Amino acid sequence: MTSDSRLNRRVLAVMGGAAATALVLAGCASGGDAADDALNGISVGTTDVITSLDPAGSYDNGSFAVQNQVFGFLMNSPYGSPDVEPDLAESAEFTDPTTYTVTLKDGLTFANGNALTSSDVKFTFDRQLAIADDNGPSSLLGNLAGTEAPDDKTVVFTLKGADQTWPQILSSPAGPIVDEDVFSATGLTTPDEIVEGNAFSGQYTITDYSENESIQYAANESYDGVLGAAKTDSVTATYYTEETDLKLAVQEGDVDVANRSLSPTDLADLAKDDSLTVHNGPGGETRYMVFNFDTMPYGATQPDADAAKALAVRQAVASVVDREALAKEVYNDTYTPLYSVVPDGLTGATKPLESLYGDGQGGPDADAATAALSTAGVDVPVQLDLQYSPDHYGASSDEEYALIKTQLEASGLFTVNLQSTLWDTYSTERRQDAYPVYQLGWFPDFSDADNYLSPFFVKDNFVGNHYDSAAVQALLSQEIAEGDETARTALIGDVQDAVAADLPTLPLLQGTQVVVSASDVQGVDDTLDSSFKFRYGALSR
């Protein structure tokens, strides 16, 4: 997802935010002995925000984090893998290029005892498309022509075009399977109705729910999916408004696990505490710069338009930026250098930028930048107008882009006009060609390399920077339709090579998943994988 917009079925809405601090359970929906259960098990703290418990009404990290605990999926990522396997499904396969057939496991039930059949699956996807909530993930289903349930165990998805990412989409925010006896077919279902209906088929159920304050989870004995039984019977999640409050909570033992988000400074401080462990795992978030092909220096609409010179400017920027310094000096290594548009850890990821620019080993090299500009006949210093948002990607954006400005100007090749704009204005103006070069970030809808490719480089992509490569678009069409895994992986590599040569965007940093836990908590590392899903069922003592 980009953090600001949505295109077709591959763009995720704004992620993250602030929530009300809650240190005790005070549920708007509750059941049984939740308060007693809260004294046992694992406690988790977060600054994420829940938009909706109903999967049709949310498309953000905070809501999806909850849905991952309590809803089953046809396909899901096992611990330690970015790839998907059958979860509620017994088997799933393309029976022809545009038909995907799923057979459900025998005897599936929701936690309330209702049978979970193909009728519920059809209902789930039909209602996503029918409701099409502005905050929901229905755009991910843009390639779905129809869903049929010929018998209780069989589901047939008919696609508009061949799409090898479909199994991953079934594990995405559009994929949680809901109970047709509890959820509305035409509108969002309230949290009270969902919790009271006990309409859950994942590793956990929710026994007490106070939105953006606290959630009490209990292990779901009826779950029989790819993740296995939850290792802890009870989990309490508490939502904090400020990162500093979350830091204090894990430091003082009010929560056992702090997951999303703590500042780099707080993480460095917590790492010194012998009673705590700081865990790191691969992260799907990426940070990058966008070049507007119309308005950047020598861009198509500029008086001195020259495509070769514009490319040389992009190449020079790529050769000067020091990613290692950004990761270490700004983010205390909670981000790592990124040398492709596809982050490390995903099937098909390569690192073409590492060898193409700079010193050929991932480091900066002003001489390489000078050579690129000189060969193209570009006069230096180049005036570069660079824009970023100081409020949307965290407080460290100020420091990050100040350091980028320093790096570029220290080369002697650029004079940088650095400007910042608050997100409400920024998200609109950047689509109106107001910014020649600017900051964006991305978090994936699902763990497939295509989710870092098609949204950026198809014609009329969400970036809107006027990059239009027929060769890249042809490769994208091939890779998404290619059914042979080896051949598709090679095509994904070809796309990365092509866009690395053109540089419509410049990848800078890849976020890591960072979780702080009490030292006696087990299983954190098991769920910090390239699925980018933090599953409470792996946690134990």
C-alpha cells in the first residue's frame, strides 16, 4: 500500500495512527470471564488504530492485525514464509488460467458452532463487492468476475484475466471468511454483533472488545488451519495513543509484548534493559523517492526537456545517496538499505541498484554521478526541488530528508531546494505535478513481488509520475499470468532490472519488523517473517 491512495485492486489505504490508551478492559462487547482471563496469558501493546472489525470496512494495518487473529482465510502464510498454503482450504488450484477452484476441509465450523461452508465463502466475496466501502479492500477484487458454490465444499472463482497473485489475494485484507448468519450482506456489521455472534474461524475468538482501547482474545478450539493451535489460551491487546506510553508499558511490565510502533530512540533505550528482548524481522514497508517525468530537471514539460539528461540526473542521484547512512544515522538500523523496488525476503527479489549505481557495491560514489552527468552534457550544479511530508511518515522524515539534501549537495553536483508539506495537502498536490522529486512510502497488500511492481509501473499507475514503459508493461502482463513458478520468478527479476535502469522511483529503505518483549516470552521470532503478519498464536511462555 502507499500510505495515501488506492488503484484498482492493489493499493492500500492510510496505515497506522493514534489510539486511546487503555490499561484495563472496558468492553462495549463482552462475554464470560474476560476480566479473569486477562490476568493470565500474554499481553500485547500497540499504537495501531482499528478502523473496523468488519473486513469489508477496513483496509489498514491496525484493523488487519486484529482480523488476522480471529478470521480464517482460504489461503494463508505459514510461519516463516511469504508464500501461501491452504488454510481453511483442503486444496486450491487454477483449473484453467482464469478459474481458481478451492475445496474446503471437512467439518469446518465457526466458533459459534455454525458450519463454515462454500456458501459462507461466496457470501464473503459477494458482500465485499456489494458493499464496496470507501475504507474497505474491495478494490483488491477488481479482477474477480464471480464466485460460485456448486456444493458445500467447493468454491469456484472466475477471474477476468489470468492472475497468479490470486492465491495471495485470498490471504489479503479482502480474504477473511465471515459467517453469513452473523454478517450483513449489504452493509457493515457492528463490532457488538460480530463479537456477540462469535463469528470467528481463526486461531482466536474475541471475548471482550473496546475499539482502540483493549481486546481480550481466547484460543479458538475449532481452528484447524495452516498455523496450528494457538500456543497461549488468552491474549490481551491494549491500544496506546503515544509511542512513549507504549515504551513505558513494556518497560514496566504492563504489557509483555510491544508491537508497532516505537521510535528508534526508544528502541535503542529498551535494548539496554536486560529484562527485555528486542526482536527484528523482515519488513514489507519501503521508503522511496519519486521522479516526476514531466517536471523534474529536463522533464518532458520543461523548456529544456531532454530525456537523456533527465535520466542522467536520476542516475546521479542514485549514485550519490548513501542508504547505509540514512539507515544508521536516522533510523538506528530499524530500516535497512533497499536496492530494488521489491524488498528482500520476497520470492523473486533481486538487488539491481546495488551494482548499477554508486560504487557498484551499494555505496555512494560522486565520481560515478559526475560521469553520468558529464556524458549526458548536464551542467552542474543541478537545481533539484525535493519535497517530503513531515507528519505522515514519522517525525524522522525531517532528519531523513535533511541528510539526503546534505549528501546531494556535498557531492557538488546538486543544489537542493528542500520543502515540506503537511499530508492533507501533500497527498493532493503530488498528483497535480506540484513536486518534481518527492517522498513516498509503501506497505504491501499481500506478500507477492507483484504488489511492489504493478501498482507502480502499469500505465496510469497510482504514482502518477508520467512513467510509461511499454516494455515494462509487457513484462508485467507476462509475469502476472505465468503459471510456472521458475519462469515467473525470472520475469519478476527482469522487471526489477528494467525499472532499475529507468529509475522512475529510487528505492531507499526497507523497514524491519521490530518487537520488544519480556525476555521470557517465546515465539516472537517465529511470527516475524516475510508474510508481515504478526500472529499472536505463536506467542507463549
